[in-house]
Amino acid sequence: MIPETVRIPFDQLHAELARILRQKGFSPERAGASARLFAETTRDGVYSHGVNRFPRFLEYLDKGYVVPEATPVQTGSLGALEQWDGQRGPGNLNAWFCTERAVALARQHGMGGVALRNTNHWMRGGTYGWQAADAGCIGICFTNTIPNLPPWGGKDARLGNNPLVVAIPREGGHVVLDTAMSLYSYGKMEGHAQAGTQLPYEGGFDTAGNLTRDPNEILKAGRPLPIGYWKGSGLSLALDLMAAVLSQGLGTAAIGGLGTEYQVSQVFICLDVSSPAHFGERQSIVDAALDFMHGAAPASPGESVYYPGEKTLRTRHENQTRGIPVELKLWQDLQQL
């Protein structure tokens, strides 16, 4: 059954989440910043990593996995690359800070990178792609996770689904790719399971080893399908190794030993393409590629071709205008906190 929803104005949702975070030990400024990121993620239609994930975030606060007032501390500097320790602070605030640092380094060096260890789940990874693109930078960000993806040819989870974000700035709408290494993220599968709907395409294996569209069977088996089969499996490992080596933090195997996903490692890379003198053709190059892609004949009548981030802009406009859909029961529970 699809849960009943209500539409909440952005400012009201932001204020309610900020109120709860202040009760959990956040300063007013940090509560407002973290709540804004949760609210913006929900407004943009990524409900699984916005307000729907907020109760789990509160649980992690209560268990001490997330330290409300902890802020990143720099541990190393190699010119255009910096290393930071997140001190188990709120993942979205740590990631926002590190993207700002990567932008600042890119302004100075043309490109900049920040490797972050000992941090927490960054919620929607695409947030930091939009942030970089708004600053006129190409952004490349990735994180490792707890083991939740079997390597190709294996049955048990030994890799993370390690999201990767790539953003290219563009007037009229940035191109922002935000993808996990599994065909469907766990949040997406949980959403379909809750709604009682099948996945659009086969997204993993059931306990008998058969490909299936049933999210409940995939979650039960713990065998989501890597993107590109063996290619996604290999890319997951490469992202994990880069994040751990660059930050000198934990890899997926070590995170798995903690029993819960925290103390993860992340990387934020920005390339400054804002200079007209060096990148004056940026807009025309991107527009030409998107126009060419949009010209593809639809696979089915009534379908359209979209670039990564295009649907997000439409959802953002709709939810900003009409209010953000939130499950009624969840909204009532939040108001009681």
C-alpha cells in the first residue's frame, strides 16, 4: 500500500527539522544548515535520503555514531590536495564543508581535492555536485560504505555500493550524475518495497540466485545487482580504495567490522571552469551534447530522453510551488518529537 502523503511548504519542513536537531544538541546555526540540506534533498525528490532517512539520522545521533558539534580537522596538505578528519560529525555538514574547501583550492590551483576520513553518511551525494556546479566547477565526489554489495561472482556482500557524483556546470540547468554502484540504491528498493511495487527492471538476485524485480526478495537475499555487472563491481572496489588511500581512513572491509555504517571515507574534487578566458566555449559544448542526446528517437511512444539532473529541476520546481510530499505518519511522528 502506498503511504498517505501531505504536502508541506519548504520553510515549514526546514523549521521542523531544525527544531528537532536543536533538541539533539546542534547549535542553532548548524541545526539550520543540516536541516536545510535534508529539506532540499526532499524537495528535489530524493525522499529516501531526505526526510525519510531523518529518523535513522536521529537514531545514529542517540547512539553516538554522529557527534552533533564535531567539525572537520585538517590532517594533511599537499598543495591542491588536503586531508581532513571528520571527527564523526554530521555527514551532510562535513561534506558541504569539504566541497567548499575543494572549490577554494580549485580557485587557487585550477583544481582542488579534499579527502575526508572518519565521517558519516553524506545523505544525498548529488547535493555536493550541485554545490560545486553552482560555484562554476566540475565536481567529482565519491564515498565508500558498509559492505552491502556482493562482488561479481560472489554471494555475500564484500563491496560497498559506493555512490559516485559527477557534475558539470551549465546555465539553464547543471548536469549532475548521482549514482550508486548498485543498479538501484537501497533507499530506492526500500521505497518500492514499502509501496508494494516491483522495480522497473531486474535489480538483483533472490535467495535462489535468480534475477528478480521484487525488491523484497533482493533485500532478503542481500544481493543487489551492480551497475554494468562486473564493471560496476570493479568500479566499486576502485572507488573504495581511492577514498581510503587518499584520506588514510577506513575502507569498506574495515567499516563492515564496525557493524554499523559510520567512520566512512570520502573524496571531493573540483575543477574550476568558470574562467571565460580558458573555458569560454563551455556552455556551447555542453548544450550541443545535450541537444544531440535529446534528439534521440524515444524507445517507446510518449517517453522522453533526459540528461542527469534534468528531472530533478522539474521536481524541485513542482515541490517548491505545491509543497513537498511527506508521508503523513512520518510527519505526525516528527511533530511529536
